[in-house]
Amino acid sequence: MIKRFMSMLVIIAAFSFAFIGFSPSASAEEVFEFTTGDGQWDGQINVPNGGYVAIKINDWGNHDDLKVRLCSAATGNCTVFKPISYGPPGNTTTFTNMVGGLYYGDVAKLDNPNIQVTGVIRFYNLGE
């Protein structure tokens, strides 16, 4: 029960940061351009052990539905793809309780993956 409460609290906090805006003192922002389906990583971020990462996507063409995952540089293991939530607090998703290390981002389209989309992806390291 406490774990569930803490999980909800973390999610609420992450979305609050996204809605209000990320302050540089509270998080480290990494900004990259991406192209779906190009076989390249779409950015990277260092995460502390037990860390939380928020991802925000902006400025992409026709606003196709997108999803994103994080892949460990050390092990090659990847999270599941998580869809980007649109509207308030922004085009975001959050990864929680990450194993520490360097992660590469991978953005993909939900529909028509053969048609490429370009845009800007922002990684926010929300700490532990």
C-alpha cells in the first residue's frame, strides 16, 4: 500500500514539474533533435541509481502519436516503449526507479512507422 502511494506521489510530482516547468536547479535538461526510423539513438542522459527521468517531445511535424523508450548503454537492455501523453502538462512521459547509468533515448511512431517524423526531445533528470 505504501509502495503504491509513493508511486502515485512520484507520478504526480513528475507531472507537476512538467506542468509548472522544469527549473534548471531542480533538474538537468538534455535537448536533442530526433528522426524516427533512422536507426540512430535520439539522445542520451545519465541517471542516478533509483532516478526518475521525464521526457518531453516538442516541435514535431504533423503530431503523429509517438512513443519512447530508454536503453542502457552498459547492458543494452531497454525499457518498454511508453506512449507520449498529449495535452496538459505537455507532451511527456516519465520513467521511474531507474538503475543508474547512461541511457539512450529511442523515439518511434505508433502508426505508419515507415513515415519518418523529426522533432525535439528533452530529457529531464528528476533525481532520486
